[in-house]
Amino acid sequence: MLKTICRACPLRQCEAFLPMNEDEIRFMERFKKGELSVARGATILSEGEPSGQLYTVLSGLGLRHKTLEGGQRQVLNLIFPGDFLGLQAGLMGEMGHSVEATTPMVLCVFDRSALWSLFQANPARAYDLTWIAAIEEHFLGETVATIGQRDASAALAWAFLRIFRRGESLGLVTDGKMLLPYRQQDMADALGLSLVHTNKRLQKFRAAGLMDWSRGVLHIPDRKALADLANLADGPAEKRPLL
């Protein structure tokens, strides 16, 4: 498989990401070691294990999850193109959660041993890496607040509106529809809801014309009503760095 060069990366054309200057592009082309294709359902990073590599998702969807003491799986969040994977193992020596491919994925591969050169040789890129870590923490905080303070309908409305916004910024929405091939169980796990409760709420959303998520396709015909239900101001997704 031919490696995608950073200056021709299709993700750089997405409105989701901040632009890179020429020095940053040249650095990323040296930092990138190759690409990896993974099959649907493959484990990319395993909880409790080290990783010699870091990744940026070039294409495909996945999820982060943690295994609880009783064997249950807790979904932490969904993974989209442009997300950076493996930072936890890169800094702490091992992963505190697992990463799984929901669809076939292509990953840009970086050598973990070169991580410190990022801080030494390119402070701007190092700051971007710190920003990425901070936004992940912020998102998890929002999720915890949603689980604790929003009822099931509001929590689902919040989650799907955030997902749809992210999809728009990545060019994944066409004619108002977004491919979203996750299971209802994944969404239920992520929001601390039962599968039955999640299914019933989604049926009510569909009947009310708020949103429809079926056969792996998400459609939100009434974004304002969904945003009002979630108590969330509708607007574009925040731009983020791309590594």
C-alpha cells in the first residue's frame, strides 16, 4: 500500500482541523513511519499492555473501551478520522483502555521512541499534542456530567448531536445523512443506559421526527429540537490540531 504523504493528506482538507504550516508538514513527514490497515473488529491497542507505536486515524471508525472487574465492557468514546491513539501508553508505559476497529481502518503510524523528539524539535506540535490530551479529558468530563445530570432522552440527544457535528466537520455527512455503523449497545454502554431504555428512546425520537438511526445511518431532520432537548447550543464542531 502506498503511504499517504502528509502534505497530500485528505484530512487536511476537512474543516475539522487547524491548518499546518510548511515546517509542521515537513516535521510530520519525518515523524510518520508508515501506515497500517486493520480489519473490522480488530484490537488496535490493548488495555494493560505497552505499545511501541502511536497512531492517527486516517480513515475508518472505532471505539475506546475499558473492561470492568466483572467482565463488562464500558465504552469510553467513539473514534473518528484524525483522532490520535496510543498517547496513554506512550507517556505512562501501558494502555488504561483498549481500542477496537468498528469498521476497516487505515492508521498513520508513528514510532513511540520518537515522541520526545516532538517536544525537543517542534514545540508547536508538542503543544498540539498537549491540546489533544486536554480535549480528551474535557470530553470525558462532559460525558460524566451528561450521565449524571441529563436524563436518558437528553443524554442521547447530546451524544447524537455531538456525533453528527463531528461527522459534518469530517465530510462524513451527505444529504443530511451520516454512516454510523455502531451498535445500540455501544451507545448504551457509553451513556450508562440499558439497551432496552436506549432502544425505546430512539423509537420515540424517530416517531417525533427528531432523528433516525437505523441500518447504520444517522439522520437528524430537526437539529434545533434535538439541541433544545439536550440543552446544547447548536453550532459547528471546534477545530482541532491534526497529528
